[in-house]
Amino acid sequence: MIDIPVYQPSLTGREREYVNDCLDSTWISSKGKYLPLFERGMATFVGSKHAAAVCNGTVALHLALVALGLGPGDEVIVPTLTYISSVNAIAYTGATPVFVDSLPETWQMDPADVNLKMTSRTKAIMVVHLYGHPCDMEAIGRIAREHRVFVVEDCAEAVGTMYAGRHVGTFGDIGTFSFFGNKTITTGEGGMVVTNDETLHERMSHFKGQGLADHRQYWHDVIGYNYRMTNICAAIGLAQLEQAEHFIARKREIALRYVAKLAGSSITTHREAPGVVHSYWMNTILVAKPAQRDPLRKHLADLGIETRPVFFPVHTMPMYAGKFQRHAVAEDIGWRGVNLPSYPGMTDAQVDKVCEAVLRFVDAA
């Protein structure tokens, strides 16, 4: 029995009110007032000129790559330490993912490795702000400008993450967000693409709606996709967005409590680098040795505390392991990492219970 889940959404705002309004109005599909309200609200929240809602975070990534015109023969540089959707979206286009390692301090993609992997076929860098900590956008932006390649920011885990005083998702050509049930704000399933480029926004809006032309009803002039968000999902998203600042502040409080309680032990916590804001989508720790990871998770599960492993490096998965590669930092984090419970409704007492259980395991190891 799970007493403390690794994550659960907080639906304590106006979600029910807005959803009931959709039901009463009968606007429950891909049209209705909540879609533009949510899109404008998200654009304002992150500081972008344009935003387009889609049905999940994976299609947000695919839509971004399609809008940029990527396809077979192109290469996209991506961190190997990421959730699988980042890489799959590249494969969907026929382009080739090129993996890079992570920085040991922040766990984010290593700009030096990005620079090493640039070739004449590189068309884009996909930045992933892993677990809510930003990548080094100054260094990555400099590389992208030098080589004249696109930058796509995968911000699925980074609502509320700031770099140099700006919200992530606004540094590259396109930023994407996920609103799955375990994200900082949720629509159940959903996503968003943001950009400051009007042409890219128009292309994404065109492709996401089955390629429907503006000038003639039921006339389609490109092969498009059914990537639209529903009005009901947007209604939930708007209610969640109204609470986003509270959610982020609470998650940061929880993170600081984890750091303080686990200080002095053999556990390594994911810390915030200077000059940035880590939104702590997940509170992630590293055990001292890979062999301790699964026994720790079992120990916590026996106490009713749910955990998740850190993402396995994608270059080790069968469909992407055709060529042997080593990415030592990503592999080290992937084999030692554990995601602890981290959700806005979590109490201080629950955080303390998790920490006490982790420390008991460490002391006994």
C-alpha cells in the first residue's frame, strides 16, 4: 500500500468549475473559450509571443521538429539522459538523434560535448531541462549561432525554471511543455509549444490541425496531424496555471527540506546552480553506489513510500544501441539516481518521514 506517492496532482483550484462550464456549454472538443485563454495565459507566464496547445508533450516535440522542417539525413543533438519521448520525437521525423553526455554538477547536457558532436548534418540542438534545472543556455546558444542550427527546448519538466532571469523555453527557436498528470501543472494529458517567431507559430498551428487551409473549408494543403488539445483539458490547464506560482514555491520548499535533512549523509541531492531557478519537478538523489539504488527503493516501498528510478540513458536502450557508446556521467547518474516523492500537497511531516527512512537505510548499509 502506498502512503506517500511519488507524485499526485493538486486539483484544489477552479478545475471543477471550469470543466463544468465546458460541459454546460457543450464545447468539450477542440474548440471553446478555454483554449485561447490557456494559450495566452501560458505565453504570458513564460514570456513568449505565441503559444499553441496540443494533446501531449511528445507531440509538442514532434510538432516543433516538423515546423522546423527536419527530416531524413538531418541530425539532432540531444542528451542521452532524458525521457524517451525527447529522442523518439526526433526518430518520428526520420532525423538521427546524436547523443551527448551530461555535466556532473547540474546533470544537464554538456555544451562541450555538444560542440564536439556538431557536423555538417546537424540541423538542431534539442535542449532538455532535466528534472526542472536549466541547461547552460548561454553556451548552447553560442554554439547554435556559430553553427547556424536551430534550438528546441524540451521544457516538459521545467514549468517555473528560470535562467538569467528568463523562463526556459524562450531562449531557442521553439520551446515545448508537457502537462501530463505528474507535471507541475497538468491537464491530464496535454502539451504546449511556445515561440517568438510568428511564422513558426503559424506553421505549428497549421500542422497540428490536420493541415487545414484557412481559405477553403475542408481543404488540406499539407499532411497534417490531429494534435489539438480539447477545451476540457484547456479548462483544467487554465485553473492549474492560476496556481502555478504556489505549486512552484511549495516544491522549492520541499526541495530545501530534503537538502537540509539529508545533509551530511552519503546521499547526493540535485542542487541549484548559481544564478538560476530550479523548479524541482522531481526531488532526485544519488546513492553512493549503483548497487544500493534498488535495495533503497525496496526499503522505501516496504514503508509505503513510492519512488522512481532516474531515467536510463537512452543510448543504452535496444532501439538506439546499434552503435556502442559511452557517456560516463549520464550512465553514473542513471544507475545511481532515485526520484523521491515531490508534489505540492506533500506535508513537511511526509518529507521528514521519507528522509528518516532514507537515512536509516544509509546508516545500515
